[in-house]
Amino acid sequence: MEDLTSAKEEKADQEVGEVGRPWEEITVASSQDPESGLSEPLELEQGPERGPQPRSSPPRSPQSRTSTPLDDFTGPDASSAPSPPQEAPSPPSILTLARQELGTPWQSDKTPDVDPKAGTPRSPHLEQSSDKGESTAPQTCQSEGNNFQQSQQTGHHLYGPEDVSENNSKQKELRFNIFQEEDSNSNYDLDCAEPGVSEVAPSLLEIAIQSAKAYLLKTSSKSGLNLYDHLSDMLTKVLDERPENAVDIIESISQDVKMAHFRKKLDTLQNENEMLPTYEIAEKQKALFLQGNLEGADQELEDEIAENSLPNLMESAFYFEQAGVGLGTDETYRIFLALKQLTDTHPIQRCRFWGKILGLEMNYLVAEVEFREGEDEEDIEDEDVPEERDDGDSGADEDDEDELPRAFYKTPQATPKEESRTGANKYVYFVCNEPGRPWVKLPSVTPAQIVIARKIKKFFTGRLDAPIVSYPPFPGNESNYLRAQIARISAGTHVSPLGFYQFGEEEGEEEEEVEGRRDSFEENPDFEGIQVIDLVESLSNWVHHVQHILSQGRCNWFNPIQKSEEEEEEEDEEKEEKGEEPDYIEQEVGPPLLTPISEDLEIQNIPPWTTRLSSNLIPQYAIAVLRSNLWPGAYAFSNGKKFENVYIGWGHKYSPDNYTPPALPPVCQEYPSGAEITEMDDPSVEEEQAFRAAQEAAALPEEMEETEEDEDEEDD
Amino acid sequence: MDSESLLLSLELASGSGQGLSPDRRASLLTSLTLVKRDYRYSRVLFWGRILGLVADYYIAQGLSEDQLAPRKTLYSLNCMEWSLLPPATEEMAVETSVVKGRFMGDPSHEYEHTELQKMKEGEKVFEEEVVVQIKEENRLVSVIDQIDKAVAVIPRGALFKTPFGPIHVNRTFEGLSLSEAKKLSSYFHFREPVELKNKTLLEKADLDPSLDFMDSLEHDIPKGSWSIQMERGNALVVLRSLLWPGLTFFHAPRTKNYGYIYMGTGEKNIDLPFML
């Protein structure tokens, strides 16, 4: 503070052209190191002879600035350096001291600077000052308390706008500024400063200027800023960045400056939290990239190339990109690496990227996998719905005389699920949310799940353990639902060009028998390819190579009657089977494997598939692209020899009509109506009276005889 | 998405699976600059693609200086030749609301819809079945308009309103911060505000009139009709509309990149309440 005062004395004496600059120097210096040569910068500024700024300062860093003077003036500084916040100025002694100090360094530092009005020379200085102001701010905070800091800032900003706006009448300004500085509150008190500068009598103009400035320096009660600082910050920013048409965006700049002002203190804390997930996933993906570098022996490399259970995903992605389908090259590459990781950790015979299913919170990447022979890992079997017989046996009291009527409702027997590697469970599916995250195996699908999945339509959330709340209630959670949808989509949309697959030779001739359904196929080594044009024009050139799922929920028909007969023989309990099951259930038949897709049913006059050539401009290298209209998001491409299927979408079937949830079944009868128990409505009052009247009429002649009949009259 | 940053935007929006093939991309880059010059738009947006049975429509929109002024819509079948579509009107919306199903892909296709109309003959009033022809072009126009009104998204701060009225692109928009990017309230509908006046005075007091002059996505009905996800760690925020599946909005926080694109069949997902 004292330095300041001294400086101000100096200024008062000297006629300086520019107030801002020197002013600022003073402030800055004082803020930085009250003990050290604060006066240093002061002097620089003071340069009475020069109008323009002490350009000398700019090239030097703020710190150096203070340090050099320090070196020079340790002596006097030490003496003059008071404990930092000193409210009461003791002008004379310090003044003289300061004056001396001022003199010498000033000369050395002086750089002939030129035009006070020039924006350019000023701006670096401005900037520096701003930097200084800011850097010193925290220091001052600690040493001098908030007030000081405030004034520091005001101080160093002060000069900026001041310079620009008040070029003319600045000498007295200097004094003015100093006064400001001294008073840590923005509402400075002219009076207290007065005694120090009694030499010059303020004129009316000066008073006006002073009060205007005081007003500008008033701190906002809400935000702790003041207009003066804010304007100087803004102008600094504009001059630094030089945007086009700055006047149009000046409001936004103002807002940005305000925001930046506040953020400074909290920066470190916020950044850490926010960026963490980004770094996390980047680390995981880095692990993906590095997995190949373990013990890179040549032997392993050969093994890898020989085994080749991984598909060439990049090649498929390239073709799909021609069709306008895909996840982006980088993402596909990461998926590729994730698949490689999958094949490395599990004994997999064949692996394929099945597609991506979008969810509400997270998405699923699905890989279709075939384990090697005999290496099936069966995880814990899902508990199938146990076959309960809900007859009256389980809970009914058995009275000899009065057996409660038994319901003849039987829980429908659950259809057993298909064995692995057959039908809907032919492949095993792994999912992950993002490449880099661990792959999770999906459980096998049961027919019940498929049947109910057909009746509901729910979005996936992205969490495998999320419950599915729906009517009819889905037996399982999201992982089961996901698996069921994957099975349906595969069955509905996996197609290949005609002739690519053929039936194996061992099957023999039988086709029509129940057991003899062909469900295996193999690649045709003699496949010669089909012209792309043919593939596009005619749908009969494409065939389904995944078995159709019957309405029972399985691919291979299971006859439930057989089973129940066996159980009847086994169980010895009495049952009142009312024989509601038909003796014979129609066997469900679906289209056989390798049916051309031209046989697919239309959806209300919309063809089930749309075919396109990937490019009309260069047809000779184009590929055929198939798009499913039944399952939006399912694509297949073929270039004649190669083909591939993929699904990217929400996982739902298309239906032009609205979804209607199925109606509840009618309420069952509790027990059979029979002679013994008949449910009747209670008689109404009139009926009762009529009955009674009839009874009395009949009883009149017979009243002697039967009194029992009266008892019969008692109705409930 | 802005045609200036088409390639980057397509890359960022690729998470939804639908993109453009290389020849379409290349044609778009060329033709959109020509459109901008010929029609003198200040900004051209590639709006997206509507999948039809026979062909696909590629849609672009041109904006004038005032960002919220009605946009001009153009369509093309091959990304090279663009034709201007008529502006959407109320009658068109009513007329085409009866048409269901996929788009055909042929702009001159006409849907037939039979309806009972009351005809007066002399003094008798009877109902007669009338077959109404609805042009696919009108259907296209009204669907695009509906999608725009319902789900076109813009982040808060990207546009600002001057005191004189016109809305400008905010050149000092540096992107949303990460914490803001995860909240639905930082995204606005890119259309004239409908619900602003229904806010209480207390809420309005917190709004900044130059930035908060559009409806936010927060109060969309049904609740949960937006899926908001962070992809690539926290480097990209993607909003997908569940009401019009196919609409994807992406934004890379702390950068200026944002945009939305519609790649879908042009049908509203009326089953949304059952699916949530």
C-alpha cells in the first residue's frame, strides 16, 4: 500500500500522459510482492517524459519485471517495504524513496513507445497486465486479503479502458487511480485520499470523472465483478481474438468473459470428474489394441492365421458401406478387435458379427458364435416353468362326503426348449455394450420366450438384467428378451444367394416325415456365383438359411400330446381330467430350409424385401443390397460370390398397424357345474314373494301333514 | 446437419447404423454447394433420407439469415438434382394423416383412400364413398414438416436472438459442457416456441431471453421419448428420438460440432407408450 501511495505521489508530481499503464504497473507490482520492489513497476509507469506506455514492460514477464527491480532495489525496497496491507499511507518518506527508485530504473527500462492511442502496442501490454493481474491475484489473496486483490484487479484493469477512452485529461487521473487502489473497497472514499494529494485542487471536471469512475468500479453485490474490470476484460479479449463483426457478437463475448471469470477457481475439480469416463473407455480400448503384443512368437502368428475363426469384418464393412449401412470405419475396427478378443478367450469354431441393437441407455453389439465340437459351456440352466398340475389335489381338502369341486384347469405344459446346436439355439450369442467391454454370453432361448416375445413390443434399455414389465408377462429379463428377438430376426432375415448352401448328402431322400426335416446344410464348394443383376431383379435367387420358427416357438415341431400320455401312465393319483385337450394337435409346419425369399409373405401389399444396386452410376462394380421391410434394419449384400447379413436397429418388427396388447383371457370357471352344485342367482324380492305365496297356497290344504316343507322355503 | 461439415457429421452420426454410401456422399458434397449458390441460402442443411420401397428420397433444407424463419425443403432421388417442395399447409397435414404405411419412392405416386363423404343432392343427404387421391409429394411435405416440428433439435446456445427479432447463429458457441450435455434441458426444439408462454413467472425469471427462446426437450410427452447416450466415453452425446425412429442428433461436447439427421421410413412410432 505504501508503495502505491508513494507512486501516487510520484504521479501527482509528474505529468504523465497515460494513466492506465503506469497505474497498472503499480498495482501489479504491489500485488505481487509488497515487500519487494513494488515501486519498480511504478516507476516504469511513471515515466513522466513519455506519453505512451512503458513498453519496456511488455517483453518481460511480470515476474521478471518485479524481480529485476528487486535486485536493484532490495535495499531501499526492504526499507520501504511495509507489511502489506497498510491502510494508512505515510506519504512523505515513502514518496521520496519511491522517487529515487523511480528515477533510475525508469531510465533503463524506458522503451520509446509511441502512440498511446495505438491499439496494437497497447494490447500486449494490456495482456501482460491482465496476466499479471490474474497471476498475482491468488498471491495477493493470500497475503493481502480479498479487498486488496480486488483493488489490484481494478487497478490493473483500470488503465486499459481508461487509456482508450480518456486520452486527454489524464494527469489528474493518475492520482485518481491511486486513490482507488488505496481504498480496497471499490467505493472508495475521496476524502481519505485527499490529504495525500493536497497539492492539486480538483476541478469540477475531475470530480465528475472521478465519480464516473467510482461508479464504474462499484462491485456488483451479486457477482463480485465490477463494470470497469469487465469492460477491460472484454476489450482485451476482442483485441486479442479480433473476431469478424465484433459488434454483432459483443453480447456473447460479454457473457463468455463473465463465465470464464468464474470458472477459473473450479477448473481443476470439474475437469477431473468429467473426463474420467472418456479416459476409462480409452484405456479399455487401448487394451484391445495391445492384446496382440503379448508374447508375439512367430509360432503363434502362424497358428492364428491357420485357425481363422474370425471373419473378415473390414471387408464386410466395406461392402456394407457401399450400401450405406455401417457404423463408421473406426468403430468397426474396434468391433473387429473386440471380436478377436472374444475368439482368443473362448474356444470358438466360427464367429460372426451379427449386428447392433440400439437401446435407451446403452446399445448392444451382438456376435454370433459357434463353439467348437464338444466344447459347449452350458451355464446354469434357466429354470423352465415347472410342469405343475394345478388340479385340486394340491391343496384341496378331501372330505369323504363332501369333496370340494375340483377345477379342471391344467397349466399348459411348457414346451421344452430345443437342444443346443439345433433349431433356434443353433448359435450362441455374445453381447457387449461397447467394444472394449467384456462380452457376456446370452442364455439359450426357450419356446415360451419366443411366443411371448411375439406378443410384446418393448424397447431395450441396455442393461441385461433389466426386468421386462409387460402383458403377457415375459418369462425372463432383458437378456432373455434380447435373445428371443435375436432368434426371430435371424430366422426372418438371414438370407444367402441361391446355391451358396446346399443340403448335406447324408440326409437321404426323406423330406416329409416329422423327424426327417432337413436342418443342416453346408457350403457348396461348386458355387459359381450369381450375377449381381440377377440378385437384384429376382428375389428367388435368395434363400433363407436359418430355420423358420414355428408358432410353437421352436423350429422342430414338438408334439405335446405324446408327453402327456406318458405322464398319465406314470401318475397314479386320481385326476378328473375333463379331457379338454384335443387328442390330436395339428402339426405345425413351416417353410423348409433354403426356401427362396420370394415365398415370403407380403405385409399388407408391401413387399417384404427391397432390393437395390449399391450404385447406379457405376453398375459394373456395384453390389446387390437387400433391405428387409419386415424387420427394419436388416440388410444383406452380395457381390455374386460373397454375401453377408447384418442387423442394425431397434430390434422390433415392422407393422403398419398399431400394436395392440393382447386381451386378457376370460375368467375361468372355478368348478364344473353339475347336479350337485349349481350356481344360481339369488331370487329377487318379487320372486321370493311369489314363491312364498305359492307355498302357502299349497300348504293350506296340507298344513297338517308336512311341516318340513316350510323348511324348504327358507331361501338364502 | 450443415452441408459445410457433412463428412464429419456423417461420421459422428454413424452410430445409428444408417449412413450414406460413398457415391452419395460425393454427390451431396457437390450438389449442395450448387444448391446454396443457386437458391442463395445462407445455410444448407442435409436433412436426411426417407426410405421408400422403390427409391429413397434425399432431403435438404435451405435456411435464410433468420434461422427460425420457415425453411425451404428440397428433395432429390439421386443426390444430384434437387427439386423444391411446396411449403406445408394445414390442409395437407389433415389430408395425409389418413395415409399409412411406407413411402413408395415415386413422387408422383398417388395413394387412394376411400372415405365417406356427405353429398347433397337436392334435398337428400346421403353418404357416398369417395375415393380421394393423395399425392405422395404432399405426404412427403407434411411428414417432413411433422418431423421438423416434433423432433428437430438444437443445443442451447447455438442460436441467439437479437433484440430486433431475427435469430442468428451464435459464433461464440463453444459447445455444451459435459454436465450440460447429459441433460435434456440443454436441448431445444428447432422451431417456433409453443410452450414458452405456459411457463410460470418464476421459471421465466431464470431464462436468458437471448438464448432461451425455444422449447426445451425436457417436457416432451411422453416422458422418455428421447434416448440420450454418451458414446466413445464422453466424447460424443447422441440423442435418438423414439417417437420418430431414425432421427439422430449428435453433439461433441466442448466443440462446435452438432447436427441432426433423419434416416428412416418416415413413419411415426405410435406404439411408443407400450414400448417404454
